[in-house]
Amino acid sequence: MLIGPFTQILPMTGMPLKGALQDEQLPVIHNGGVVVEDGKILAVGDYKALQQEYPDQQLQFIDQPMVLLPGFIDCHTHICFDGNRSRDYAMRIAGKSYLEIARAGGGIWDSVTKTRVADAVTLAENTVARANRHLMEGVTTIEVKSGYGLDFDSEVKMLRAIHQASLHTPATLIPTCLAAHMKPKDYSGTETEYLDWVVSALLPVLKAESLTNRVDIFIEETAFSPAAATSYLQAAAAQGFAATVHADQFTAGGSEVAVATGALSADHLEASTDKEIQLLAQSNTVAVVLPGASLGLGMQYAPARKLLNEGACVAIASDWNPGSAPMGDLLLQAAVMSAAEKLSAAEVFAALTFRAAPALQLADRGRLEAGMLADMQAYPTNDYRDILYFQGKLKPCSIWKNGETVTAL
Ligand code: NIG
Ligand code: FE
């Protein structure tokens, strides 16, 4: 099938994985087309040239100005949960502190309580609904964490629900075990004992059931220490798990562990200092910034500009969760952050596509070129600059997942 003509195609090809990008480096194909076969891209280029080269293709004719981009990859979400935390949010905007909110029964534990009593079907339905909303906003691949279960049955229930959800949404869902979100309040042992229990009792079962091959840990004064996290990540790696880390959100220290243990990504980074920025820039660990958490908590953004200037691979993800990032609009968050941090359009689109792919070890998406999955989104405009200019209010009007048009879900 030949799809086009598009006024502009941003294939996101030929740009480096790391470091600053200028819009002059952003390849733009004018009056372009895409040939799709078996869910994959066969060719991308000038529409008329493709028509001649592939005369027998079925045509999907685009009859209005549109700008085509790769589908976005959201490499950090917590969209499997039940309940909501609007009470936390009301307290936060009224000026209450983290501790005051926790003492009133808020925080991560509140979502754990609500998620533990939800059944697997409800959790899967909740996840599908959020994944489909994301997909209709151009996000074709979505990482989804557990971490609101925090006991054996509830963590397994969450990861089974995420698997079930993946069968009922066209979006790709990538599951991650976040049993190390916090030490559960009803666990009487130490943090090390809890993590040892996850390693010995939970991870082998997740592996045996093929529920996930990824782990995450929240390194923070209120969660797990860098030392305990290091042992945990090493033990998980020995079982074949890839890792990502909630790092430097309120205090620095997590990204150093992420880099030292070879984690795929270090996420948050609002509190990263020059030392952490250097470590990340010199590593292959993707620096994932989460503007949705900064907006939800009313705190500073991660130093994305500095990270790029020093040479890091920067991805932007939504962190969509019931507590700190309830909005879940990835494009809006990236656009708003780009104005504050001074990120070029090339840097923002890279952060949402081919620079997010390695955080999930995905080599088959994030760029529009031959051999890649035909995961694509088109915006109703003739100028790609409109997309960030409208700060998330210009939504894609057409989405393709594996080459299939996604209709309203
Ligand atoms: O990424 N930082 C820790 N975890 C989540 C928040 C989860 C919650 O508050 O429920 C985050 O922001
Ligand atoms: Fe998170």
C-alpha cells in the first residue's frame, strides 16, 4: 500500500542518538509517501517517485495537508492502577507537604490499597482505556509498570492484567516489574530483606510466566537506598532482567547507580547535578525526563538542556500515574517543557521517537525508514512547527499501527 501524499514527512533518520540537535539537522521530505507491506515500511520518499517505482500498490490517498511522524514511544508510565488521587492533588495545590499528604493516607500507598482490592479484569480494562487514549494521541508504544501491588499476588495480578490489556489494544505495551516502588507498609522486615524477597520469590515466577523481562526501582530517601538498589539490580541482571531506575527525583544518587549497573535508562532527573549529568552523558544509559511529574507536583523540570549539551541521549516520557502525573498527555507535556528548557523541535521529536526506543531495547521503531514498523501519526497541518507551537492542542488526525489505520477506540 502507498500512503500519501503528505505535505511533510519527518522520518527522524540520520540524526545522532546522543547530544544537542538543531532543526537544520531535521530531515523533511516534502510531498512524501510511504510504502507499507506486512505492517512494515518498505520505502519512504518523494510521493511521485514512489508511485512510479511501486505502480501496483493499493493507494491510501491523503487529500488534505498533513505532516507525518513516527508514532511516539512513551517509555515510562504507570497506567495500570485503580482509584484516583484527586484528594492528594487538592491538598498539594493547597500547599500541604509530601509528609502531610502521606499522613492523611495519600501517596503511593493509597494507590496500592486501591489496586490491591481491584480485580484483574478491572485493572486490564483501566489499562486498555488509558492505552487507547494514548494511541489516539499518537503514542503507539507504551511501557507500563507494576508497582501498586507490592505483594506477591498483587504484583502478579498487575503484570497479568498488563498482559491481558496488551491483547485488547492495538498499541504495543512493554511491561516492567516495579515491585521495588517502596517497601510496603505492611512488610515488617528491612528494605534489603524486602528486595531479597522480590529477587528470590517474585522475579523467578515473572520470568517463568514470561510476564516481563524488565525491572525498575525507585531510589530515593523515602524509597530505596543506592546501596540496596545496586545489589537488587545486580541480582535481577543475574536472572536476565534489564533495568530502568526512578532516579534523582527529589535527591541525587539514583542515576549514579543506573549508570554503574548498566541500566537502560535513568528516569526523572529533576534533582540531577552537574556530576550526574556528566555521568549520564558519558554512558549509554538513556536520560528520561518526565515533564508530567514536574507539572503535577509543581516542581522544576529535569535539566534536559544541560543533558543534551553535555552529550546525553535524552528521551521524554509521560510518567502517567494517579499521583504525580495524572494528566497523561505526552505531547502537551513535551511541548510545554520545550519552552521552559529551550529544546529544539528536532530534540523534542527525537526524544519522543528514536531516542526513547533504546530505553525499551526496541530497534524496530522510532524512525520512518525501510524495515521499520509502520507505526505512524499524521497532524492536520502543512508545517511541522505547528505541532509544538500549539502546545499539545493540535492532535494527530490519523494513526497507523503496524500499517493499519487505527479508528476511534
Ligand atoms: O514516577 N516516583 C515514584 N513513582 C511515581 C509516582 C507514583 C505515585 O505517586 O503513585 C513517579 O512519579
Ligand atoms: Fe514513574
